[in-house]
Amino acid sequence: MAKYKQEMIYGIRAVIEAINKEEAVDKVLFRNGLEGPLFQELFKLVRDKNIAFQYVPQEKLQALDTRNNQGVVAFVSPVEYQDIDEVIDLKLAEGKQPVVLILDGITDVRNFGSIARSAECAGVDAIVIPHKHSAKISSDAIKTSAGALYNIPVCKVVNMRKLVKNLKFKGFMVAAATEKADKNYTEVDLTQPTAFIMGSEDKGIRDELMELVSEKISIPILGQIESLNVAVAASLMVYELVRQRSL
């Protein structure tokens, strides 16, 4: 099993070096009012690489660590992100029917880790997360995943609409899991290349993605609570796929 990488990097030059070395930087925090040529160099790198960033008070940076951070802290993923097109094309070239799990706006690291664990156990080929508004691959996420995040490709995508369109072009059935759907999740053909979109529990799947999907599917709810935990729902979806493909 791979070892954890450092989860935070402090200082302008250190973060510049990390980005230039293609480290998997998730997000960069800048101190409010930070200026100077070196900062401008870093800021341009962050923008060019589509890395998420946020301006915060100095107190927030100091709360992360008391060392001299020069007004900059970067969060680094302990696993390396992969390219979704490369993962899919490889599986298709091998004659397989790929399975992709798309997580739209799921920010809870424990849900993320739990989903990854079920996905890896079910043989899902890749997990896709958006560039922004997603849970980071933290030590908590890895622990909850029981190490599955080291074994399943995780792909970060800037344009989720483009991703869905590309998957459909490559022959994927893209299914959106939503309690508003009339079709039961057991009623769709999951033996073909399949992508499931799972949305956040508070906001669900964004409309801009929902309008592109091939199918809208739901899990029957017989009790008084309106929906399942997203990690449980994802597990049911991927194991229905396993069931269908084992027939």
C-alpha cells in the first residue's frame, strides 16, 4: 500500500515547486491582501492549472499550522489523479464494458471514502469528481475507504457537462440517481458501458447534468425518510450492476 504524501504544503516557493513537479494539488489558500511578484507567479500557475483557490484571513492559515507559511497553504492529494479518457479508452480497448461513478458535489469525506470502498469492491473502473465543490482525498477519506482509494482510479474533471457528453459519445448509458425518477434502478440495462451520477444529499444532481443523462433512476423508499444516504445508494447501484452482469 502506498504511503501518505504530505497533505499540506506551506510557503509560496514550496507551492510553486509542487505545482511545477505535477503534484496533485487540490486547493490553495491565499492570505487576504497577498501581493508581490512571487505571489503573481504562483497565482498565474494556479489559474493556468485550473487549481481551486480561496482567499482567507491569516488566522485561518495559522490555525492550520503555526509555521511561517508566507500567506500560502496548499492541500495535496495523497493519491495521484488520473485522466478519465485514458482510463476509459484502455478498458474499451481491452474489450470490457467500463463502469464509471460520477460524484457531483459530494463534499463529505466519509461518504466519499465509503463510496470508494463499495466501488472498488464492485469492480468500478473509475470515480470522477468535479474540479471544485468535492471532498478532498484526505487521510479520513482513505481510512473510511479501507485503502480502496489507492486501488481505484480517481479522476478530477473541470467540465462535467463535457464529460457526460463524451461518455455518451463513447457508448455509455449515463444514469442519474434521483428520488424524483419514476424508473426503478433495477429496470435499466447495466450490462452496457455505464456511468452513474450521484448527487449531494442536500442539493442533488445539478440541472445542467440532469438534462444530459440517458436515464433517471431511483431506489424504492418504503419508509417515512425521503432518501437514503448517498454512500448506501451508490452501493446499491453498483451492486445491481454486478448482479446483472453475473446472470
